Amino acid sequence: MVVNDVPLSVEESIKMSCYDCHSNTTHYPWYNKVQPVAWFLENHIEEGKSELNFNIWSTFSDRRKKKQVKVNN
């Protein structure tokens, strides 16, 4: 079973720990203005979103959600 409704504490923890690399709401750190760090971070974030993007989670079928959970554990 895939969990879509998680406790608020879990949701907040995921948002704080994961959303910068796994959502469309990235908050870049100050050092993102320094090259080549900016290139590295941008690549890292694009990779993260390609693997799992929480902003589009609700559009996934249950089968795809199960696969995402299995891959990312």
C-alpha cells in the first residue's frame, strides 16, 4: 500500500530535508552564486527531480508510486 496522507510531522520533515532537491520549490544556498558550485548544485537538483519530484507525486498511478518508494529505499 502506498501512503499518500502522512502525518504532519513527517510531511514537514520531508519538506525540510528533501524538497530542495526533489521538488520544484528549491531554495538555493548562498554558495550557489559561486562557480563551479552552482553548476554542480544545478546538476544535482535536476538529477534529484528526475528520480523523484514531490510536486508531481499526486499524478502518479499507485503502481508508479510503489516503484518510486521501492527504488528510493
